[in-house]
Amino acid sequence: MMSKTPLKGLLSSAIGWCLLVVSASGSPVRAEAPAEAEDSSCVPFDSRVARELAITDQHARVETRVFNGLEGKRIRRIHFNSLSIFDKDNPRENNRLYMFLNKLHINTRPRVIEAQLLFNEGEVLDISRIEESERILRKRPYLTNAYILPLNICQDQVDLVVITQDAWALEPQFSVSKESESTNSGFAISDGNILGSGNSLTVGYEENAQRNLVNYDFRNPHIFNSQIAVKLYYADTSDGRDTIVDVSHPFYSLQTPWSAGVYTQDVTQEEKIRHMDMEINEFQHQSMNSQVYFGVASEITNNFTRRWLFGFSNEEDNFYPTQDTLQTVPLARKAVYPWVEFQLLENRFGVFKNVNQIQRPEDIALGQNVTFRLGYGGAAFDNSEDVIRYIGSYTNIAEVSKHHILETGLALNGRHYSNLNNLSTAVASFTINYNYFQDEKRRWYMGLRYDLGQDLAQYEELTLGDITGLRGYPTDFQRGDESYVFTLEHRYFSDLHIFNLMRIGAVAFIDVGKAWGIEEYGYSPLLSNFGVGLRLSSSKVRIGNVVHIDIATPMTARDGVGKYQLTIGAKQRF
């Protein structure tokens, strides 16, 4: 087993990682590696060279160029160094509590990491495969960071070291909410890396006025250290069962030649319909979806990947009244159809920091990506009417002069029945997001989203308020079939690292927008608010959970609205 070297900060750029591995005297990773045939041309990778090749831009970009000049050499050996959650060589972390937590945690096993690499010993070094392997590992929720570096450089060969740091994966989860005369509560325990295997298991209990449930959620993106991804969900409820089974061989890399999978879902949930801070309807929504598909990469180049997928889907939605139902429930609908999907993905990425996460490396896909699915089903597939199903998206992310990131996106999701217009629904969306990097800590963010719906069921209607865009107003304050939200934020990513556990950020923001277009809800005034907020992100748990604590005050449409609105939640972005 490899010895562990200390990690000097979770946002260490390649410089920090190189210094950890190659500048320590005796190089503990090499010292415990199996004996190898002598090669007099081999020399340890020089950390002074790493200082020149690894560049951290003062604004956002983290560039790693440590493999310059090494492409084409044969990979002699691959070493693995798994760093513990807490660093015993860091005085702020070397205490009894943190060291005890290290002992409780089992680090991710090397064979789990090895199975996800896109290269093997004996192969010719390909920098693009090295970089994509890093991106795959950094997406794993049980790791907080991952880098791959040269260890020894020989005339025709090179040794590599894969460095990962584990995240704390055992999490208790609680939830309590008060609604009208009922209380909703829940408890769960989750282990996102059972015994260092990469397996995740969550067991939870939820209780509300309508139903109780005990749920089990198991998932692994590389089950049995293979390229097979599995998700299994089962809930035993007071009024039935919920199940999800998802087994697939995904396109786990841009080089993957084929993909296949099967998915089935039968889940019932309560749909609470709110408007102007009042609950106006409630019903149960049973969603039964299943699909099977196969895909091939028709063209793979250094610049892009083109894919075609072929599948068959069955989508059913049923609705049932509850004791709190106040209006009619939506009509049931069904769509059974074969489909074909086209994907065009640009192979261009950048590693950034302080964009969506706090003091962590972020892999952002630059360039253009297109996905479009089209399906058709007739009466022969047990449809009541001919149905056309379409789902598409387009994104384009551009980096401009290292100070700007501009992201634009289009999305379309709909279905059309030949003689059932009341079941034919569609939503089209346009988004634009802009980031301006003043310096390493200060950023400006601007976001605009416009949505247009057609013949939407009540639970599909476009809403604004609270987490849906206007933070100074209650949840789903406005409803309609057309909406827009404009957001302007000044963000601050601090260096504060409370107890070496929690990263802190701050934000001042303005939101403006409205939802309108459905006659029964009447006139929709323009909504606007301003406010401030905190962002909290643990440096020791899985990437992606940024806690938002926002307090906002409305500037317009204040009647019936409190002076301040406090919003607390967890999101994937700052």
C-alpha cells in the first residue's frame, strides 16, 4: 500500500500537487513501489520544472502543462496515492478529532481508481486521455480532488502517479417543514463510499399528512470496477411502492465507441400548486417511465465527438386527488414511441477556480454541444393518438481574454398528439450567463432566463419566487406560461477556511422578472428584489453542495409580501 503525502490545501494547483509528490525527500510514493528493472536514463520529475509548467492564472484559469514534451513516451508504471481527508502534517488539522475521523474513514481503494483511468501500463502516453481521466475522477462525489502527474521520466518511458483525496462520505440528513396544520419530517443516513468501494447507499424515512415512506437508494457509476453504471431506488410507502432501476454502459468518455442501457421508474409524489403565497391545489402524480437504448459514436476526432442513439420509451403520467385537492386534477397521458437521438460534443475543456465552487478546481466544457431526440408513436404502440416526442438542447460556453466566460443555451421539450391538443405540451427555454473575473476573489455574474410554454398542465406551469428565481418573494409567487428572470450578482470568494472545514463566500444581488400569460391568475406585475447572501461549502465533503443563505427584500409588488424573505437551500452552483 502506498504511503500518503500531505495535501497543501484543497485548491492546490498542479504546482502544489507536484511539490507534494516529487519534492519531498525520499519520495515516499516511489519508495514503496514494487521493484522495477533499472533504467539508467530515468530521473525523478523535477519540481522546479513543475513550477514553470503549472500556471495558476490570477483570475480564474488553472492550467497544468506538466506533460509537455512527454507525449509519445510509453507508460512504464502507474502509482496511486490516496490522501486522507485530514492532513496530519497540517497543524490546523492534526488534532485528535480529525485524526480519529481519518481512522473511521476507509480511503478509496486503488483498484477503484485504476478501473476509471483511460490508459494502462505499456500504452503510449496520450495527454488527452490523461486530462479526461482527471475530469472523470474529479466528478466522483467521494473525492474532493484528483490529479495525474509524471513521477519518473526516462528516455522512452515515463512513470505516472494518480493522486486523489477522499471526501467525508458518511452523512446524516434531517428535514423538518411546517405547512398549514401538518408537519413534514424526514431523516436519512448516507454513505457515499462504502468501505472505499465507490458504492453509495442512502436509507431514509419521511413522514407527512398523506403518506409515510422508508426509502433505499443505491448507486455506483462503475459497479464492480467496470464501466457499468447502476442506480437502484426502492421506497416502501403507506400507499404503495416507488421504484427506479437504471443500469447502463454509458459513454463514460469522449473516446467511448458505444453505449447501452435500460431504465424503469414508477414514482408517486405530491404536487403542491401555489400562487400569490397561497396553496391553490394539490394532487398525487404517478410517473411511470421506462426506456431501453443503444448508441454508437459515429465519429471521434481530437476536436469533437459525434454520436447516434436509438431507443424505445414508454412514458405515463397519472393523477389522483388527495384530501387537499381544491381544483380538477390534470388529465392522464401516455406516450409510447421509438426514437433516435443525435449528439455533437466539442472536445474542449478548461480547469477553473472560483466560478461555481469555492476554492476548488472546476472542469468546464468549453465550446458547443448539441443534443436532439425525436420520436414518433402511433396506435400500434398502444397510444390513444399518434404522438410526436421531441427533446433538444444546445449550449455554447466561450472563454474570452481569461477575464470572461459567456454561456448561452437553448432547450426544447415537448410532445404533440394528433387530435388531443389539451395533452400537447411544450416548453422552450433560452439562457445566457456571463462571468467577469475582476481578480482571484471578486467576480461579477449576470444571468438571464426566458421560458415559453404551450398548453401546460398545472404542475408544469412556469413559476417565479424563492428558489425559482425571485428571492424576495415566496415560493411559486407567480405562475404562467411565459416567464423571464434577470439576475445581477457581485460575488466574493474569500480565503476563510473555518476550522479547515468550511469555505465562505458572499454575494450581493438584484433579481427582476415576472411570470404571466394564464388568464385565471389575472394580472402579473413586475417583480424585483435586492439582497445579500452567504455561501458555505465544506472542503471535506463531496463536491457540488453549496449552501445558500440569502435574505432579500422586494422592491415592487409588495402587497401581501413580508418585508424580508429568508431562503436557505443547497445548490450545485455559487
